[in-house]
Amino acid sequence: MSKILILGASYGSLLASKLLFAGHEVTLVCLPAEADLINAEGFRVRMPVRGRAEPVEIDSRKLPGKVSAAGTGDVSPADFDLVGLAMQEPQYRSPGVRELLEQVARSRVPCMSIMNMPPLPYLRRIPGLDADALKPAYTDASVWDAFDPRLLTLCSPDPQAVRPPDQPVNVLQVTLPTNFKVARFDDPKHTALLRQLERDVDAVRFAAPEGPIELPVKLRLSESIFVPLAKWSMLLAGNYRCITPDGMRTAQEAVHTDLAESKSVYDFVYDVCVRLGARDEDLVPFEKYAAAAASLTRPASAARALQNGAPYIERADKLVQLVARQLGLRHPVIDRIVDLVDTRLHANRAEAK
């Protein structure tokens, strides 16, 4: 049994459900009201399963592992075998979270990010990339200063999930049950922990009325550090194109309203990843993404956050733009996206004053 600390109980509860199913111990760091509810009632993850009309509901209280929830000042990262980062990138500069993140770095416990925005130290693992030049894409790049890149890996948050607005905050609804794809650590010993978690999650079966069934959303370990970057093409072709000058649209509309433009953006980012060192087998072809996007009937989280007045959001759009510029590349649609997000964030900050 491993002890795993996850910062962020919303998206983090999806990974936590898989680890608890496999008998591991998970502590979720979250807001006080969330922590109180999870400690009193556990959490629920609702997940579609192929061939079943209704989603399966996973109740953390019925799983072999043990879950608890705590505030930022109530945990010691050194007590854990692995730390997961499942908050949105701007949250790491928040009081309390920032100090805990510093403790995570100082503890030298291996750390797995489950963010759309790769932590800056992870990008230092990519040969030839000037990570310092990418700092403007981060809300506050200094929160990552204490991290050793060798102790940090990236897990692509491919599964899509939302908290239903009419449900308590300890309920998560999976809308796209794809796999988590995690890159190896530099240290084989730390990678071995991920390999064990992968096997443990694979072995899980859900006790359904008709008998044990296999659940989707696996953990997939890759020897390539570029595999999690496959998400970049999806973010730029879909998520950030949900953002419009005066509102938002669904991911399905963003991708399929102008499929040729979507493919142009997607293929451009795909090529950026290949030039960094990715192989075709590390990435996802556009056709497969476009098929998945056909079922994404909600605006992406970045668009929803902007629409709700957020003064900061994850800027994977700007990150990809800056990476491309280091390679001497640019795409007019990506430039327009970055300008649009800059404009809307500026308006949100002015409104908040």
C-alpha cells in the first residue's frame, strides 16, 4: 500500500477513486467545506461504462483504500510516497497552497502533475528547450523554483470530468472516460512506483449486479517524456477555441464548426511536439481527437472560468505560442487565441477592481 497526497479534490477525486479501488491510502487537500464533507461522507464518482445505460457510481466509502481530506496546513508531504498536483495552475500561488507546494519541493518526494499546464520544472526535462523563456505563460512562475525536475513528472489529464452544479461538491461526473497518461520519472525507483500503481489500477473490478466488470480510466505509464504533451494539440484546437470575444461555445462546436481550421491548429501543435522530440506513437492523430470532441457538449473549463469572471486561468495557449516561437514557428489562429484570452482576462481584472 502506498500513501498518496493529492492537491485538489475536484479533478483529483477521479484519480483518487482509482487508487482507493486498488487499496492505497489517499489524502486530498482542499477547501475546508470540501474537506469536512469528504471526511463525513466520502466522495462519489459517476462514470459511464460501455454497454450500460446508466453510469456506474463509485462510492469512496465502499472502496478498499482509505481516503481523508485536509487543509493546506494540515499535512506534511514528507509523510507520503507520491504527491499529485490536481489544481488549476493559478491556484498554486494562493496563500497556503503556495507554502504547501514549497514543502512538497523541499520534501523531495516524487511528484506527479495532473495539470493541463505542465509545471515549469517538467519542461526543463525537455532537451534544448529554454524553460526560463516560458515564464510569462505562468501566473507566478516562482512557485516552481524549489523543484528538482528529476523529481517531477507529468500526467496528461485526458479524462474529462465535471462537478454537476445541482450536486454536492463531493460528487464528480466523468464525461469522457479516457486514460491518464503519465511519463516516467528520471529515477527508475520512482518510475517503479508508477508502474505498480498502473498494475494495481488495471487489476480493479467493480462489483456490478451481473458480476465483476472492468471500469474505464486507467493509468498508463510511458517511457517517453513527450506523451503527456499530446494534450497540447487538443487544448489549442478545442479547449481554448471554446472562448469567443463575448462568450463561449461547446468543445464540439469549437472543433467541428470549422474542421479544416481545427485540423490546421492541431497539426501545427503536433508538429511543435515532434520538433521537440516526440514520436508519432507518442501523440494522438487529429481524426481520433475530432471523433472524441463530437461528444464534448460543454464549453471547456478555461472558457467557463473566463465567463465567470476569473482574473487568471491556465495559459497553455500562451505556453504553446512561446514554445513554437523558440522553434521559429507561429500560427495566426494561435496568435489570435492568445490575444483574445489576454483581452478577456484584462477585462475581468478591471471588473474585479
